Amino acid sequence: MGTFKIEGGHQLKGSIKPQGAKNEALQILCAVLLTSETVIIDNVPDIVDVNKLITLLANLGVEVEKLGPNKYSFKAENVDIKYLESDTFKVEGRGLRGSIMIVGPLLARFGKGYIPKPGGDKIGRRRLDTHFEGFIRLGANFRYNREEYFYGVEAEKLKGAYMLLDEASVTGTANIVMAAVLAEGRTTIYNAACEPYLQQLCKMLNRMGAKISGIGSNMLIIDGVEELGGTEHKMLPDMIEIGSWIGLAAMTKSELTITDVSWDDLGQIPNVFRKLGITVEQQGDDIHIPAHKDGYQIQNYIDGSILTIADAPWPGFTPDLLSIVLVIATQARGEVLIHQKMFESRLFFVDKLIDMGAKIILCDPHRATVIGHDFKSQLKATTMTSPDIRAGISLLIAALSAKGTSTIHNIEQIDRGYENIDARLKAIGAKIERI
């Protein structure tokens, strides 16, 4: 188990470039299974979860070639479907949340797709019902081995259908879209997710020959085609990492520039940070955060009531940044209620922040009230363990702002979502050591 040793309390300075988007990568990489032709993908983040998926694709028989830093070529001409029933796959697939999204492409192209119950973050339940209900609507037969937690769908030929999703699941929508592009006839998906990363997937599929309309809305219409061809695709910058660097700048009172952020795809993110009192300046396609020497003040609602920041499907605020917002609020002037609606275990890491001196009331598994210190009482260094990717980066930000030397164990969780993070932080002046 890896460990970070962090000497906190230092101001940082400079510029940092966000990596390619993790959540987009997990969708886009699975889409290469839809064609026998070459697909070239650029800006692929070099992180554990993405590298695991690339390895899984290679084991499935996809020809994978690294063309340069963060750039790959994929050719799924000779896919070994039998590998899906091997013991090796049952172990590999279980260790990666994104592995669920290979099912849609495999079902569409080869008539069958299997997956063990995926693992990933310990942040609460993540249902797979939306995925499989969609496949069933397209005509697939579903089976589930309860002893091995092994799911399977099979179909001779998928047929388009109208469906109203029970929730606007991003991965569920992506999986169903990838199945529907090769189905016979028209598929209409209502209550579809419309995140920028899903828009990216749909645009890439259209370049491959798919016929998808309604991109960016919550109703997607897909007219099935016989086959798809190759294409080239470049991933967006990771909006969660962008939000993390905004939080880091504020908590350490540092002046930072985040470059090439794709402003048009950030949605509510800049506005939510501004509500916390953080100055977020647009400079071309960069974000500039000035040093907040006098701190930052949380806005109340216009009637004077306490601000609530909650997650919601896009274009609402992403749940992946609520942990960052919570940490930032510990040093703000004022109070805020954080409402994490989606996952019931994601706020449990606040115990570590309370140990560091933060004033947080955990109301229930989904809500926490934070009373800011206004930097009058610095967080204190401590030893902690990262429970998941987003809590891990939040604890890292807290440690970089704290007085003294902190230790974070289980940093493999952070490496799952953040590329070469210690070296990138050192480049802007952070005192961090990987042990």
C-alpha cells in the first residue's frame, strides 16, 4: 500500500494542465469494440483505472498500440469472445467499475456480453439495473449467476425500441447508446444523461457512421446502422481535476492558472466555486485563480438562508466535486450545507477532516453542514487513509493546507483517477513525497 508524506502550509504558484477526462475515457475506450477498423484516441489519461481497461481490451484480443504520450491506436478485428467466460476475466472485470461498458458494444456486435459485478469505489451502491433494462428493451435475454455475481445478456439481433430510463445514468446511457447504434430500426432514449462526456461519445460514434440525433439533450434518437468504421478522437480535459485544482488554489491561498480547460464544457462548476467566494477568472480557455490572501466568503441565498450545494444530473453540479467543495468550505467565512444525493457512503471521510480540526456536522449519510474557520484556525496535520478517489484528493488538498506533516495511506485510490499527481504538484511548489 503506497503512502504520501505531505508537508502542508506552503503557498503554490504556477500553471497546471488538466489530464484527459477519466469518465470520458472509460466510455470511449469501450466504443472501440464496435468496429473492426482502427480507432485512434488522443489525450488518454495515464491512470490506473484507464490502464486496467486498456489491458482488459488487449486481453479480449484488441490490437493496442501506444503512439505517444497519452495517444493510442485500437483495432478490435479479432475479438476473443470466449475470454469473457474465463476465470481471468472474472477477476479483471470485477476490479474495474468501467468494465460494465464493454457489455453494450459486445452485445451489439457479437450478440453476447458478460460481466462480473464490477468493483471500484467504496462510496455506496451503484445499481446496474438501468443498463440491463435498456438491453432487455432492445431484445436481449438477461441472465444472472447469483453464486458468482456474473451478469450476461445475449441476442441474435437487437431491435430498436422506445425507452424511458429510470434514472439519467451516464454509464447506463452510454452503454445503451453503444448497443443501439447497431440495432435494427430506431431507438429513442428519454431521460438520457447529457453530460459533455456522453456528448463526446455520441459525436465520435457519428463520425464512425452512427446516426444519433438529440445530442446534448435528454432525448436521444438513434437510427441503427449495419456497421461502423474507424475514426480519430481527442478527449476533453477532466472537469473533476479542474475543480480539484480550483479548490487546491483556494485552500493554500495560492495563485494558480489551470490551462486548456474547455470552458464551454464546465457547466455549473465555475459558478458553484464563485458561490463559495472563490474568484474564478476566465483568461481565454484558461482559468486563473488569484491568491485569496483575505480568504473567501460563502454567499447566502437572497433571503439570507444558508447556502446548499447539492449534486444533480448534468447540467447540474457533478457529485464527484462535492468532496472538494466540502474541504474548501472548512476554511471559508460562513456556513454551507453539502447534500450528496447519489451515494450514501461518500461523506464518511469527514471524520478525518474533523480530526484535523474542521467544524463539520454530519447530519446523516447524505448531508453535512460545514462551518468555516476563515483561516483563523489552520487545519492540523494527521495520518489518514484514502477511502476512494474523490475523498482521497480532498484529503490531499486538506493536507497541503494544514499545519505540519500529514501522511495519507492507500494512495492507490488517488492514482486511479489522477495522473502522476505528486510530480505535477511538486512542479508548482508542493512538498509531497511518495513512499
